[in-house]
Amino acid sequence: MERKKGKGIAAICIAVAAVICVYNGVSYFQKKQCADNPYKEYAAKEKSRKAGSFEYTYRTGAEGVWITKITPSDEDISVLKIPSKLAGKKVVRLGNGNGAFKQEDTSDTMWEAENWSNIFGEKCSEDSTVENIIIEPKDVYDRVAQIKEIDVPDTVQWIDLGLFAYVQNGKVLRLPAGLKTKLEDTGLTGVKWKEVSFSGENKNYKIIDGFLCSKDGKTVYGLLEEREESKIPDRVEMISKKGNYFGTKEMQIPASVTEIEAAGKYGNHNFTEASVRIAKDNPKYAEKNGSIYDKTSGELVAAYIDNGVINIPDTVKRIFCPWYIGDTTTFRRMAIPKSVTFMHTKSGNDVRNNPAGHTGTTYVFEGRTPLHLVSGVCLFEEKDTIVVPKGCKKEYQEKWRGNISRLHHKISWEEK
């Protein structure tokens, strides 16, 4: 009898232990899920409340309020001072959830998602010619144009990717010192601001001469403020691939810069529309024909587009997904010297932002020996023209058979 009783108690203990393990396991995965996706910690139901001349759509959570949309009224909206509290709770997050996308996501779904819009609910589309960008809704876009200053309260700790995408240039932006978001992942440098500042000292970033820099001043993440001429700060050692440098007509890169981070296959390939100058005493980089190249490896870092033409310098040996300097929408022709022996097949595709991909591009290869094309993706597209030296067309076609087989009947060949 005692033995049976003991077995019964042991069985109960095992069952209780199993329940605890299951509970703890579920609890762990729930916590992990929230950690992996902090947006799930907020209530799914949104509420709205007007404060001043703006209406705020928001969700509430344990940590505070998440403002997902700001709608400007027809009143005076020259200054947007986002409230630090809504519904009795502090405002800690801004954005509509774009930050839920992983920054490394390279699929088109990242950009085609239905909820991809800025804090004002504006979305971007293209017209039928794929040459003009349309921001909708137009009435909201027109009202946002009236905003001259945007003040983000000190309570805000996180802002989403594309928070101020599509807003007009020339606005003043004040950011809280306590921001925890990786600002290089938010797209803030995609706008040409009149002035950007922190309310105090931020532990991860500082703004130097209009540039967003790391706290130690050794990495630059883009140009925030619009300047006629700009110079990357002397202490900077690395130019990050995560920033834009559109708000200037001329940019100087100092001798301290020893790494210009590669754009990569899926990066934002337009480096700047400005002319770029490299310090003559820079130990690693040099500039020729407006383009930037690595003096040690001979790799093209940034290709300059002059009136639609890219003339690759004869000092370049390798082309691997470079940045582009200038107006990418005018790109029509690329001249590749015989010094180039290696070329990644995405190097030309990604420069065509709009019309070039529809009207065809001319590639002039000056070497009598075909260079080595890397990757299974075809460099060339429909309506493209390949120009090679006289008597070399057959050799080029045979060597590049695997790269052009899909489009061989849609590509034109010429010998010069």
C-alpha cells in the first residue's frame, strides 16, 4: 500500500514538473517573440486623439504610447511639436511599423508592403512612364509642406525606418538625446534638412558640420543638412554604406578616410549627386574623371555620371557593385577600358533608376580580350547595345554565352 502511495506521489510530482516546464517554455518563447518583434507588445487596436493642430493615431503598451500616424489639420501647422504624453502615458515610439522589416531584407516585399508609408501616411508610387515619382495623398503632401519645424519629445526612444520619408526638404528637425534606434537604419539622411540637432548629448551619435557621425567621430552615416559645399570631418575613418549624401553640390573626402564601405549587391547605389574630391594625401583612395577608385586594389569605388556617360578611369582593374555619383536617371552609356579584367554583373543594372532600363544602355568595351563577368545574373537587359573592338565580337559572344543566352536575340552587337 505504501509503495503504491509513493508511486502516486511521484507521478503527481512528475506531472507538476512537466506542467511547469511547458509553462516556462511557452513563457520563454512568448518573451523571445516579443523581443524579436517589439511591435507585438502593443495593443492591435488603434485610437486617435487631437492635440493642437494635429491628430495622432496611436497604440498603447506597457512601456508607453506608440504614435503610428500624424495627420495635419487645416489650421496653422508651421511647427509640429509632438506631445510627450497621450492618454496619460508617455510617448516612446514613432512610426507605422516599417521598423518591423529587417534591414537586411532584400526582397521587393520590403518596398511593396501595404503599410510602407511615413508618419504622415504618405506613400510613394510611379507614374505610367516610370520616370516621375508621385507622393500620395496629395492633400496631405501639400499640408506637410507647410511644416517648418518638427520637434520630437525627449520621451521618444525608438523611431521607425522611413519615418520622415517623402517629406519636403528645408525643415528643422530636433531629436531627443535618449534615442536608442540605430539612426543609420532610419533613412533620415534621405531628406535635405535645414538643421538637425539633439536635445542633449546622445550616447551613440553626434552631428558634425551637418553629417551624422558615430559618437567617436570615426564613422559617418550620411549628410543630414543641406550645404552648398561640404567636407567630411577630418577624424572620420569610414564612410558607411547606410547613408545618403544628396544635400550638397561639392563634397570633399579627407585623408583620414581609409574605408568607403562597399555598396554591395543590394545597397542604395546612389552615393551623391555632388562632385567629389579626394584629398591628395589620402593613402588609399584617388579620384579620376570624377570617379573614385582604390589605389591599392584598382577597384572602382564610385562611378561618376557625366551627362549620362560613365567613363571608367584607366586606373581601374575591378568593378564590383560601385556607388554612383551624379544623376542616375540620365545614365545611357558606360565606357570600360582595357585595364578592367573583372566585372560583377550587377554593376550596370543597379545604376538604372528609371528611364535607362526602358530605353537601353550602351556598353563600350575597349579591351580586345573579353573581361571576366561574375555572377549568374545578366548584366545586360533588353534594348542594350554591346560595342567591342573590330574582329572581337565572336570571341566576346562565345565567352559571355552564359551571361547573355537569355537575351541574346534582344541585345545589339556592334564593332568599332
